[in-house]
Amino acid sequence: MPADTRKSEERETLPTAKRVALLSRQDRVFHVILAQQFDRETIDALCKLAEMARNIAETRQGLQFLRSLLSHKRAMLYFIQPSTRTFLSFAAACQILGIAYDEVRNPSVSSEIKGETEDDTVRVLSQYCNLIVMRHPKEGFAEEMAHALDALNMSIPIINGGSGQDQHPTQALLDIYTLHRCFGRAAIERGNLDFTMNRFAGKTIAFVGDLKRGRTVRSLAYLLCRYAGVKMIFIAPPELQIGDDIREYLGRHEVEYEFAEDIAPVIARCDAIYMTRLQDEYDIAGESKKINYARFQLSAELVGKSKPDLAIMHPLPRRAEIDRRLDTDPRAQYFAQVHNGMWMRAAIIAYIFNMDGAIIDHYQMHFTY
Ligand code: CP
């Protein structure tokens, strides 16, 4: 058995706490691979940092300051699964922080076509840059590569921009940031950047659709467990219900949750509804075709029965999950999520390169009176 395969199998059996420790440096997140790496303190800090960076960037001088922070770094965006938002928001985040970046998106024009393994491709990419952001169809590949670069004694963080059906931690962080901006809108608009308060206590978040294969839902469920008093409802056809591992995690963290097969009976209780598309690219034999997914669409009529300040979310891309008439409804948050993602990803990159202190100092000097 090749050493890499053996190590990977050993890691699968490691407890999560050990995996989290291996992905950290001096007790800080270094490689960004799993949502479980983020404790409440770090999530709060990243939301605050994202909000500070977007405020700072409103002026030319502020943007020049941000661009000076990491202008000595280079990044590689290795995205071999399709992406619009994650790729472009990381590219924009690099530009905001002054990081030059390059991209590999199509392995058919790289030397993988000559038989180079993906592992070797990543080791080679690491020779050109200080950061790798990666989207890959194989669960665990980003984590394996993080350890492979560590084994080469390279101090190059890897950020997981989506790993198969498993995790999408930076999407989950931008979703938490979006929910903060919804639930704490008035305070944040007044310039109150206290993200340490639990705005999720007593809130009900519903997830709808393909919850079994939707990595964004899985990562967000992990992060929501950091907020005492939150409740989750998983609305899905039985074949696509959320996995046993997430149920076990919620149970262990004493988080209240329930299941439903229709939106209508529960929507009036929801503070946020998180729609998802059918992940049929992961079908083995066209099994999605047997599912009536039309039951898992959000209509304007259903939203008419909801709370007046419901947050309507979707990681996008969408198909028919959300009625287009809702796009101009102030409750629709899915395009705001896209914008928030750019600032959250800038915050994550600044954090892993220890530039959070410089952003906080700049903000305090220019925005607090
Ligand atoms: N939400 C999301 O991950 O979108 P992309 O697939 O376009 O990156």
C-alpha cells in the first residue's frame, strides 16, 4: 500500500480533535479543511474581521492599506471541480489583500494528462506560491495534501474550497456571517461590531433539499452547533436526508433538531430557510430522476406564510428551488451571501497569515471615535 494511502486511512480513524490539532499552528487554524476546526471565538473573530475589512475598503486609502498587507504573498487557486462563486470570491479576496494569484482549473491542459498524479501536481504547485485554495471532488483530498505539504516542511496553508460531498467550510463561515448580518442588522448598521453575542439563541434554521450530498449544509450544521439555543429542521426526501454523522454530532452537542418532508407545515416557525439544489452530479445510476424535487421548492405563496423577517438563503447555483419573484424581496439573502463571501474569504486569508491584528488596529484608528 502506498505511504500516502496508508496515512490517509489512518487519519480517517483519528478523532476529530486530533485532526483539528494537526491542521493548526500555535493553537490557530492554519490549514482550513473542516468546519469543526472553528470554535465560537474564531468564528466571531472572522465575522468581525470581515465586517472591518469591508468598511476599511470603502475608501481609496483603506483599500490601499488592505492591498499592502499581503503583497509579498502568492496564491494558487487549484479548482478542478466547477465553481463560479468560490473561485471568484477567493480571487477577489486575494486582490483585496494584494496577493498575486494563479489558477489551475482544467487538468486536461496540465501535465496530469501525461500521467502526473494529483498529489504530485499539488506538490509542484506549492513550489510557486504561499497559499493553495483547492476545490476537489474527492473527500479528504485537501486534508491529505495539507499533511503532504507539512511532510515536505513547507509552511503553505491549504484552504478547502469544497471537498466532494463532504465539506465546504468557507461557505459555512460566510453563511454564519450572513445570518449575523440578518439577525443583528440594526446593530451592525449602527457600527456595532460585537459579533460575540449569540444572535442564534431561540432561532430556527431550516435546511431544504439534497441534504445528504450537499456539503454546504453539512459544514453549516457543524458551525451552528457553536451557538447554544439554535434549532435546526432538515426538510428532505427520505433518500436525501442529512447523514448519520451530522445527526450524531448534533446529538452529542445537545442541539435540538427535527425532520420534515414538506416546507409548508414548518415555514411559519423558521427564522431562516436554506434552500439547496439536487446534487445529481453525484448520482451513481440516475437515482435522482426518481425523486419529486418539486416538493422542495420555495414559492412566493409559501414565503407569504413565514415570519416577516425570514432570511431566505441558498449557496447557489440554483435551479428551480426558489421562485424568481422572491429575488427582489428584502428577505432574499442569496445574492448578499455571494458578496459577504468575498469579505469572509478576505478575512480568512488575513487571519491565517496573522494579519488580523493589523486590520483591527487600522479599523480602531480610523473608525472609532
Ligand atoms: N456556493 C458555491 O460553492 O458556489 P460555486 O460552486 O459557484 O463556487
